[in-house]
Amino acid sequence: MYLKIAAIKALTREEYIDFLNKEISKFISRIITHERTEKGSQVFNSYFKITSNIERIGDHAVNMAGN
């Protein structure tokens, strides 16, 4: 029973993480078009990588909770 509740919580959080990832990525995409320096572009690309990694961690959490 506890594992089932944990899996449901993990899935719910993962759905929220997916939503945040999508919204943050859209925001970064809009902002990066105004960036004029190479350093600034590198920073925004790092933000994309960070959000992607967080989303991937959420995916792993769901997989672990489901097993």
C-alpha cells in the first residue's frame, strides 16, 4: 500500500516537473533570442541543460517508485 502511494506521489510530482520544464524552456527560448554575447548564450544553454537534468531525475524517480 505504501509503495503504491509513493508511486502515485512520484508520478504527480513528475507531471509537475514536466510542466515546469516546458514552461522554463519556453521562457529561456524567448530570452535567448535577445542575448548578444557568447557568454550569455552559454549561460542560457546551461539553463536548458539544468532543466533537462532535473526532468530526467524526475523520470528516474518515477521508474524507481514503480519497481
